[in-house]
Amino acid sequence: MASAFSAAKFSAQPFPLNHTSTTSHDSSIVFAKPTSLFLGSTRKLRLTSSSKFNLSRRSGTVDAVSDVVKQKKSKSSPSLLITKEEGLELYEDLVLGRAFEDMCAQMYYRGKMFGFVHLYNGQEAVSTGFIKLLKQQDSVVSTYRDHVHALSKGVPARAVMSELFGKTTGCCRGQGGSMHMFSREHNVLGGFAFIGEGIPIATGAAFTSKYKREVLKEADCDHVTLAFFGDGTCNNGQFFECLNMAALWKLPIVFVVENNLWAIGMSHLRATSDPQIYKKGPAFGMPGIHVDGMDVLKVREVAKEAIGRARRGEGPTLVECETYRFRGHSLADPDELRDPAEKAHYAARDPITALKKYLIENSLASEAELKTIEKKIDEVVEDAVEFADESPVPARSQLLENVFADPKGFGIGPDGRYRCEDPKFTEGTAHV
Amino acid sequence: MATGFHGVGAAVAALSSSPSNSFDSKKLLCSPRRSFPVRKGASFVADRSDGSVNLDLNPKARRAQQLIVNAVANKADSSPASSSSKPGHELLLFEALREGLEEEMDRDPRVCVMGEDVGHYGGSYKVTRGLAEKFGDLRVLDTPIAENSFTGMGIGAAMTGLRPVVEGMNMGFLLLAFNQISNNCGMLHYTSGGQFTIPIVIRGPGGVGRQLGAEHSQRLESYFQSIPGIQMVACSTPYNAKGLMKAAIRSENPVILFEHVLLYNLKERIPDEDYICNLEEAEMVRPGEHVTILTYSRMRYHVMQAAKTLVNKGYDPEVIDIRSLKPFDLHTIGNSVKKTHRVLIVEECMRTGGIGASLTAAITENFHDYLDTPIMCLSSQDVPTPYAGTLEEWTVVQPAQIVTAVEQLCK
């Protein structure tokens, strides 16, 4: 982990498939070539040794980050990237994400939750690295792989677990489910089932922030929005449309790409003409950064820069995090297409193990302290399950609530009264 | 998207028998805003505008206007007497929309507009003319051509505290925004367990125009009607255009306001004071005895034209502009069905799956016992609207067909 912050990592090859790198410190691992003859998947990615990733002149701030980091590494200065407190906070959040998702899998196979459940194992560094830098009023928009984003933002584990169990105490009263985690209090704006459809929502939240500052004259409004989405989404129109609008109006948003190389069974290389997603930022006039998404400290450094940019009103940033999901796309995915060697490579870069090593090697925390945290998290997760188990299922009367904010929207019935005034309506037995 | 919009000039008033483009409310039969008791043997002029205040009212009509019989009272109906003492002001429908929008923007700084060409261009039908100069480029936002994304952006803004009005340059373009309208606009309040409200208004011109071609002549109300969680209203006169615009903006629910390309130049005298039109109510255009004709938007004018002919032939049709396409005002409609026992629906949607189809089902379900004869529904043909003028005329319902239908119903 000590060699982690090398400038080379910033220019590092995002795709270990088919590519042996001289600059990567784990170049000893060779990958089997995919058997497909299709052009996209067998293409070699050639990056020169001087490869810094492609930045337009406008991405000056990114160079600044790598310079800072380079400085820190080359001086081998005693100043670390995090304090002990921060380290423990990050560790706790990573462990919470992992433990929670593992528990979800267990509960799913025990029949406590149903439908499509998409787990985040392996990607925790991205969520923790970014979201732990946010304030309460900042917003987070995610996809269907949203449990851990909600947890990192501060939604209680109990509320998320209840939601997954479909109980009325869930964060969305049991009406949303795994793919629709929302929290007004913590500004989690979803939870979306279709990929890409959350990005315009995030753009809208960022627009509100700018509007509040410039039209409503709330001068101190510097709320930032983070939009999380995957590599598959980066081929979707909504992604490009929103990159354009965000850069055009300098909206305070960070587009975080969680590139885990796979969209269900579709390899990113087979789906994308130019797989280097960060390059698409400068095309729209914003910096594009690639970062090792398995390393929470690196993610956090990049996130600081990107969020800072947004807060200062300098506009959006596109951050591509190279990450990996240890499990299948969802609990229904047999996950047969991915190469075991690839899985092993990323398992060796488990973000939790990496941070643990960093904390211990730099004497920021002892084994015992970390063990305490792990135990605490276990209890939190157990408690969440218990709470969810004991919570009531929604009553029938809940069926018609929340369809409209103003229930007059159900209209006027034949008797002249508004339908929502009908007693059957509140019982949930009315037909509307 | 459209290549070349000519603004207001392209939207010609569709009223085929009118010698001039604009018209004034003349002698009124009745005011449209309230239900009336039965009137016998009135001589009247079936007018294209069912307007409001007018000092030219003949004595019978004026007396009738004093009577307010309305089970669901609302602000709009509360002061007929006082409105007849104020002269009001005359304007065109697109100006009425603008007036409503501007008043709401003055009233609440969170109301903003987004859409293509709404700012500097003033809106392709001039509904937002002058607003960008007054309120600034951020509040009247010119968006790039990305319907799905800017509609989603509007929804995100609505979730986080603003009250956006999203304009579709033509309603047909909102097909590209279907993802956001269905999934997020309609459903998000529910899937978030009520945590986020989406007080958005999505508006724009739709319907069959003058040879605009198939893609610019779509009726999206039929595609959107199944989406849970949204309300749909259609305006047809300057009075209800302004009233519905204001009500939609003030509503906490997402509302889709359908305007019609050919109605933007209708002229009417509307009250000076603040008023809204209830989003869930239908509008009684002409009370009658023999048959209930349900219609909305442009077809209202074809119906009123047919009503002229029908009255000369001795029929007494009751004409209701349903205005609220989702949900239906079953009270006004029901009362009418119970009175006349015959229903004719005249709509511009296509035969299959249109508003008329739903309305037929709703009436049959609720008022079957009161019907003397099966409901008749006149809709446009299930045909992409042809460019040729003659063909286009035959795809939509014409007044002659309405007359024939009523004669058949009343046999």
C-alpha cells in the first residue's frame, strides 16, 4: 500500500485484460485472453510508458492533484493523507458496507427479501471515498446498486434493511425496495432501476443549488451533488446529455463512474468504442480523471479536488473509478462469464484489506481497534436485521397513500366528493 | 425535432368557418364555469369562445349567470357578480398562458421555466416571450435539445425545492422524455415513500395542426394516461388556459398541461383579478337536454359548430369540455348522463387506446343504468396524420360527423 500513491497510478491502465503493464506494480499477473473473437474484446490497449491520461488544457486542476500526490510520495514525508480519526471513520464505513451487503445475501437466500438485489461488495472504496467528504445538505444520486451509497450518506442500517424486507419502517415505507433507496433527511435522491435515469435527476439537484445561489440569492449555498453510475451507463444518451448541460451551466456536480468492467454479462470492452471513460469529460469541457477505485485514499484525494471544484462554482468533473464487484451483477446472476483470474486479481486489492494495512503500517490504528470496529458493525447489522424482522408489513391502507402529494389528484367521484374523502380510500380498498 | 418553427404564425386558428382569425365573445348563452339549471328554448349563438364577463349578455343569459349550482365549489366560481362588474381584458390564448405563468413567477421565486427556445426566442409559440428579459437566463432556461435529460433535470430540481415548468416545444417531442415522465415524474413520490414531491408542470402544444405531418401531430395524452401519479389537463380557451396554468403551477402534484397548436390565437375577454381553474373539474359549455357531448381541446370548437347545426335542426345538446383528462370529473359527467341518457364523446385521440376509450369505459362502469343507448365515441382514425390537407381533414372528426352521430343517438 505504501507504493500506492505514485503518479503512474493516475495514468495507469484501467483495463488489465489483455495487457501487461510495466508500470503497474502487479505486472506479474498475466491474464488469459478472452475466447471471444469479437474485435472489441481482443483488442489490446496500448498505453505508452509516458502515458498520462489525456487531459485537455482545461483540466489543469487534475495535474495539480497528481503533482501534490507525487510530492507526498517522493518526499516520503511523514505527513499522511489522513488522521487517525478519519482513518477509523473510513474503515468503519467500508466495513459497514461490506458487512451489510453480505448480510443482504444471506437474507435473500433465506427468503427475507425478493426481486432484484444488487450488491456492492468490492466497490466500497468509491462510496466511502466520496461520500464521507460530503455535508448533510449535499445530495447523492445512485443506481440500483445503492444500499451502500445510502449507508455512507448516513441513512441508518435499520431503515435500509427494513426497506429491503419490505416493511413499513423502511426508508421508503417499503414502497421502493432495493433499487429505490431515498432519504429526504440525508439527501439521497435515489435509487433508480433504469440506468442513466438518475443522472438527469442529479443534474437537476445541482441546478437547484446554483439557482438558490444565483436567483434566490442564498449566497452561501454551495451544495454539491454526486451522481454515481457504472460503465454501462456511459454509453447511454442521458450520460452525454447531462455532461453537456452540467459543463454548459457549470453546475456543482461530480459524475462518478464506477467502472467495474461489466454490465451484467457485457464486458465494457465489448460495448464501448473507446473504453477510457475519463476521456469523455474533456470532450464536454470538464476535467476527466481516472483513479484506482480499489484504494479509498486515492479516491478520497481525487474526490476532495472534484468536490472542491464544484463547491467553488468551477463546474463539474468526471471521475472514472476503476473498481470491481466481487459478486455477480445481482443475486440472480450466476456470474459465469468473468475470468477467475480477473476476480482473483481484484480480490487481492480488496479495499478493506488495503486500508487496514495502511492504518497499521502507518501506526494510525492497532489491530485491536480495528477489530472493535468490526465487532461494532456486526452488531449494527444484526440489530438492523432484528429490527427489520420485527417491523410490521405495510397495511392495506398504505396502498393509495403517496401516489399523489395532493390526493385530490385522484379526482372527483360520481357523488361529487373528492375520491380521497371516501372512507374506502383510506382503507385502501377503493378503486381509483 | 422540428426543423424551423415559425412561432405564432404557424398556429392558425383552426376555426374553419370563421372569416377572421380572432373572435370576440358575443352574446353569451351561458358562462362555462358553472353548471346551470335547465334553460328552455333559448335562442343563442353557439360561440367559439365560452367566455366570461360580457356586458352584451342578453337578459336571459345574464339572469342565468347569477345562479350558481355547483357541488364542488372553487375559487373560480365564487364571484360571477363581481366579475360582471369589471370589464376584464382581452387577449389571445398564448398571451393568457403567458400571463398566468408570469403571475406565478412573480408570486413565487421558485417557479422557473425550462425548455428549448423558451428564453431568448420567447418560445416557439411565444408563450414565454419577454420572460427571460424580465427574470433572467437561469430562471427562463434555454436548454439544449435533450428532452429526456432536461425533463429529468426539471424533476430533480422539483425534488430539491424548485417549481419548474418544462416546455416541450411540441408535445410529440416528449416521447423522448417518456422515461423520465413515467418512471420519475409519475412514480418517484410513491417509491420514495412520500419523501419527495415533484411539483412540476410539463406543458406544450400537441394535437393535429395544419399539415404539420405525422410526427408533429401527435396526441400524447393517450400515451401518458396510464402513468400513475400524474394529472393531465387540456386547455381550450384563454380563460381556462390561464386558470389551468396557474392551478398546475400551484399544485403539489406533477401536472401535464396539454395545449393545442391551432388554438393559440383564440381571443377572449378574461377577468383582471386572480383566478384559477380547478384541475379536477370539467367545464359546462352549453347545458342541454337531449344528448351529452363530451369533448376537450380543439374538438370543443368542432362540437360547438356542430351544435349550431343541431340546434337549427331542433336538438338540444349538452356540451361539456372535460378539461381534466386524468382524472375524469365523474361528477359533472355523471350528472349530465343522468339527465340526457345519451353520450357522445368527440376527441382528437386515435380510436385505439385514447382518452375517449378510457372515458367510455369509465362511464359504462359508473353510469350504465342511466344510458338509453350505447356510448358513441368519435375519434381520429388510427392513422399517422397525413400531410395532404384533404387526407388530414378526414383523419380528424369534423362537425358534419358530429351532427350525424347526434342524429343517430337521438333516433
